[in-house]
Amino acid sequence: MKTIITGDRPTGKLHLGHYFGSLQNRVKLQYDYDTFILIADVQALTDNYDNPEKVRNNVKELALDYLAAGIDPEHSHIYIQSLIPEVAELTVYYSNLVSVARLYRNPTTKHEVGQKTHLFGNDGESITYGFLGYPVSQAADITALDGDIVPVGEDQLPHIEQTREIVRKFNNIYGETLKEPEAVLSSNPRIKGLDGEDKMSKSLGNCIYLSDSEETITKQVMSAVTDPNKIKKDDPANPDICMVYYYHKLIENPNIETVCKECKAGKRGCVSCKKELSKAIYEYLKPMQERRKYYEQHPEEVEKILKDGTQAARQRAKNVMKRVRKSMKLDYFD
């Protein structure tokens, strides 16, 4: 059975973008692969180093969201990154194989560095070594557990390609030791936000969280962008540029054909359409929220799931690092 490595940084609760972008796919794949799901608390510290309490609190929130979404602890190992010291060790070895120039050429890193430079100025003086080296750490996460498959969103593809480059270079220098992983995109690799932006994002406030109440969902949906040319209720509209219709399709509303026809014919008002969508999203998320409530009421189960998952990941990493040290002539007393 091949191994899947995937995960998220604990910087907040998960939203529909996370779910349709990758989490839904993980739930489906977990029964066919040996699945390891990472809570990347160390990587969360790259831009939250001054707020460790936030990261710590969100480890639990992320675990709850995973379990609520359908990650099955009988088939998946949920583990905490900071408790796998072998990953940190491998990150150090990899850091010798990647130039600073290559890290800056990584499109995702380049974009994120640009954002930070724009926010803080100083021509990159605010960029830390840890932040710039994020892709190196991610490569260690994947390969320390012998990952074969990495389900990711579209924006993470450059990181996976960088991982593959690192593996090839390592194997070329030290001999065939590590697996070269492959990325797998979901059918919805990039989920748009309620405001029509290309990506649903916590920072933009254009998202719906998996744990949102019905009231919050309704409030968020009411802010969704619709066809700007539809002024009056009975004006015909173009559903293809309407975010409300986009989300009707995303959650596979069984009434989707009627929504489309009525929208085009000017027989559907935006307010009523948004109300229908709000109710449909709430019903879609209800089973997840019920599972989340169960685990919230049984914290000892969540703790055991994390301990067991971390123990399984640690054992896998220990085995991989024995090979790595042997290849690098660092197996002094083995």
C-alpha cells in the first residue's frame, strides 16, 4: 500500500476552501492508502513565532476539523510535526542542497515573500530564514515518512516540485535512498471566495468555516458577489459570474438546474437565492458539525488519536532516517 502525506498549518479553523480543495479528497483516499495527516505546528511558527499560544490552541481545532470532515483514525494517522525530531534533522541535511536563489525562484514562496515585503517594507529585511526555508521543511515532512502521494491544492505544486528536486539531488550525491513523491490535485484545486477572489482565504474574510453556525453562514452568504448587471429582482442574470451559483454547484445542490434556469430567465431574486444557498450549505455541513461536537465532548479520544498517530509517524521517520544516516556516512554507532 502506497503512503499519502498531507496536512495543514494550525493557524485557524478550516473552511470550505480547505474542504473542497483537498480535505474531501483526503477522506476518499484514506481507505486506499496508508495515510499520514500532518498538523504542521513548526511551520505555523514561521510567521507566528511571536504567538505560540495561537499555534498551540489551533492544533486542537485542526484535529477537530479533520475528524469532523471524515478523517477516520482507523485508517489515517493524524500527527503533530514538532513531536517528530527526525523531520527537523532531515531539514538540516536538505538545507545544504538548496540555494537561497532557488528558494526565491519558487513561485509560491516568491508570492508570499512579495506579500510580506509589501506589508512590512525594508526590501525583505523582515523575511526570516525559517520563512524562506519553508519548502525545505515541507520536503522533509514528506520524505521522512516515505511519502508516495501528496494531495495538494494548486498553489502547493511548486513546493512538491522542489521536494522532487531535493530528492533527486540527495540520491545523486548519496545513492538511492529516498522516494520521489508525486502530487495529486483534487477536482477543485482552487476554491473561490465569496467575494469572487481566486482563493478563499482567512485573511480576506471571504470564507465559510466548517464549524460556522447557521446564522454566521447566512450572514456570509448574503455578502456573496452576484451578477452586477442584475439590478432588479426580475432582471435576467448570468449565473456563470455569480458566486452564489458557484457555491450551489460546489455543494451539488440537487436543485441546481432550476437555480440556473430561473436565474437566466429573471425569475429568481438574489436574496431568495442566497437564502436557499445558506440553508443548503448548513445542511451540507451539519453531519460534520455533529461529529465535531462529539469529539469536543470527548477530548480524551482526540488526545489518544493524536498520540497514536504521532507514535506511528515517529516510528516511520526513525526507519527512514536510519537509511539517510547510512547513506550520508553518519551511522557512527549503528
